[in-house]
Amino acid sequence: MDKNQLLQRVHAMIQSSTKRPKYMTISTVKVADILGVKPEEVQQGLEELVTEGYLKQSKLDGPPYHDIFLLP
């Protein structure tokens, strides 16, 4: 999977978010369907982008406690 393509897609998703600060709960299944890859590849790509510092990952404080992604 091309990490640059994934980063561009996720970056656009976060930028289009109306929340303040801008963050997004990302469905790996939906992104995988859009990019034509397996959800596991998207999950691994997201983890690598977080590790490399291109994205930040956090959890929502209240229910439903989803993992969220933010731009650094």
C-alpha cells in the first residue's frame, strides 16, 4: 500500500472535518474499499504514519471512546 496516497486521503478527511480541533474517526474498512486494498493494510499504514509522526492518534474522552486521528 502506498503510504503517501493513504496520508493524502486521511489528511483530506481530517481537513474536511467540522470539529474543533480538527480530528476524524477513520474507518479502515471504508478507506480500504476506496483504495482497493485490505483493511489490515490500511490499519498497518495508519500505525506507521503515527509512528513516523505524520499523524497523531488519541481516544475520545467520552463514549463511544473511538480512536481518533489528528494532524500534528
